[in-house]
Amino acid sequence: MLLTAEENAMLAGELGPAVRTAMRILAALGKIYQAESMLPVSSVQVSGVSFDNLGEAGLDWLAEMAAGGARARVLTTLNPAGMDVENWRALGISPDFAANQQRVLDAFSQMGILPTCTCTPYLVGNLPHFGEHIAWAESSAVCFANSVLGARTNREGGPSALAAAVTGRTPAYGLHLDENRKPGLTIIVDCELSGTRDFGALGVVVGRAIEKMPERPIPYFTSIASATLEELKSLCASIATYGGSALFHIEGITPEASQFSPAARSIKTSRAEIDSAILEFDNPAAGAVDFVSLGCPHLSIREIAEVASLLQGRQVRKEVWITTARPTKRLADQVGYTQIIEAAGAKFAADTCCVVAPITGRFKVMATDSAKACYYAFGKNHFRTRFLTLPELIEEACR
Ligand code: F3S
């Protein structure tokens, strides 16, 4: 791989041991994927923040990087942590876990990384523009950045994203290159879709179809009349979870779609398939719901406004988490949504989510509108699920 003089200096350790480690990670990746050079990146999203996933070994590595002089050279934000940093006690997080999680956040802060603790960095100021090269981890955000924003990123892991933050570089391969962004499969959506649950279910159906194809084609959706930001973030989370997709195009909606024609190979998606995906995760026989979680990916201010309007003057009767980015929560505080939601007995869980918080085994049946959350509810936390629309979730919470 051809490196610039500055990149060679990084590799030789002239900018300190942490930068050398970071450049070694990127050079190794570049070699594996046969990149010809590095690309400068302008934005990074780092995952692997919850102490529940990192453990002591992960924390030690972060502390070592921070002590070795690792500092973010470009705008870098963080994925959700394992707790609400301000309100962890109310969410049942233990003091031990909170102390360890805080050590993780301190290490990231020492490296100049913004402790945004959200999987929707694009809603809180980390918003790359069309064609910008970035290095993001967090599969739903990667898919959103590539597909909806038209920025360019591979699916980074925690270490490679941190390495990109510290060097301001990423190897030039994969979705950074024009030739790898072409659609390979047309999806004719032969039904109306409405709401985050429908779009999540579409991601399940299409993601599973793609997973069965060895070449993992990039989907090109046709016949979707419209999609809100919230529906798109739901589709991104779901198709990334069930199909490993990091990019799709939607005719008439996403920015690169007009550069391509629909792929010759096509499949049709029917209402019956969407409904069957919904029914798979929505099991009324699962027993009584004891946990309602909204915000996977993290809720936008428009979704919080809807939750507040549905909860106004009512009372929830089970544990309800509203997961969102702290800056979005602050806006909700300012305009009064928080007061309405908390008066109803629901809890804000800013900075975290039902997947990365240490809640395995704490509940039996979780209700959500997120197909991604259903996947991890069962796989990681051993919960049964109800897969409902947002208004249905509020009804369930108050039942
Ligand atoms: Fe975000 Fe957690 Fe879902 S990180 S996409 S809310 S699993």
C-alpha cells in the first residue's frame, strides 16, 4: 500500500506509541482488503462502549491507548454506553457497573472523543455530507450514513474506528470506492408500508434474502412511495442486523439511487411476507409484557413528541424506557416532553439502550417497535418479545 510521508511517520512511531498502534491496525486492514492507499476521513463513530461488552480487557486497551497519546484528529462520537450516565440508579444499574462504565467514558474523553453515547450521531451534530469519506462503527448508523446521507464508510469495528479517529485515515477499499456501491438486486416492494415497525419488518425480509446470496448484493428498492427519517433509520437497523447490509438505494428517495438503474435480478416483497415477519416476533402467547423499550435506534425528537402526546395525562403500569441521545433528551426537557413522559411514569434512558445495558434475564417479555431490538432481546437477553407499533406500545405500557 502506498503511504504518504505522514502516514509512514505514524507507522514508524514518530507520533507516539498509540498512533503507531492505530496505523498498524489500519495498514493490516488495508493489506487484507488490498487497498492501494489510505483516505483522509472527516468523521468517526466509535462502537464498543458498554462495559457489558468491553469487560476489563477492553477497558485496559482503551486506557493504554489514552496513556500512549491517542487523540482524535477528526470529529469523533461514541455509540451508546451501558447506562444512562446521569440516571443510572433509576434504571437499576449497579454501582459497580456504573463505576466501570464511567472509567470507559473517561478513557474516551481523554482521547478527545465526544461522549455523545448514541447510535444516531447524525441527529446530534455528526452529520457527514454526500460523498464524504468517514469511518463509522455501529451497523445501523453505517447503513444510514451510506444509504440515506450518501457518505462513504465501511462497517468498522471498535478498534478500527478508534484507529481512524487517532490517525484521521482509513484504507481505501470497499464502500469508499465507486465500483462497490452499485446495486445488485432490485426489491419491488409490492405493498404499502407505514411506520417504523413495517420498515423494520421489510429489513428482516430483505436482509434474510440477501444473506442467502453468497455475493451479498446491494439492494435497490423500487415502489416505496415515501419514507420518513424514522422509518429509514428503522430499515437501516433491521437490514444491517438481518442481512449484514451497509448500503441500499431507494428509487426516488436516497441520494445515489438516481445514479443507477435497477439491477436486472429482482425479487418481490409482499404484504404477506411483511406480516409474517411481524408475527414471528410478535407473540401474544409470550406472556405478560413486563418491559417496554422504545428507541432502537435512538428516538428522534419527533418520535419523543409523539410519545409525549400519547402519554399525556396517562400512567404506565410497567417498566418503560425511552432511549435516546442526551442532546435529544435535553431538547425534550426544554420543550416539556420529558415532564409529560416522566409524569406518566416512563423513564428516560439516555446514553444507553435495551441491548447494551446489563439487563440480561431481568425481564421476561419485552415489547418494542424495533426488529433489531427483537433480535438481541432474544439472542442476548433471553427475553420473549412483542413487536408492536408505537401507539400500540403506549397502549401496552398503560395496560
Ligand atoms: Fe442503537 Fe442499541 Fe439499537 S445501539 S441501534 S438502540 S441496539
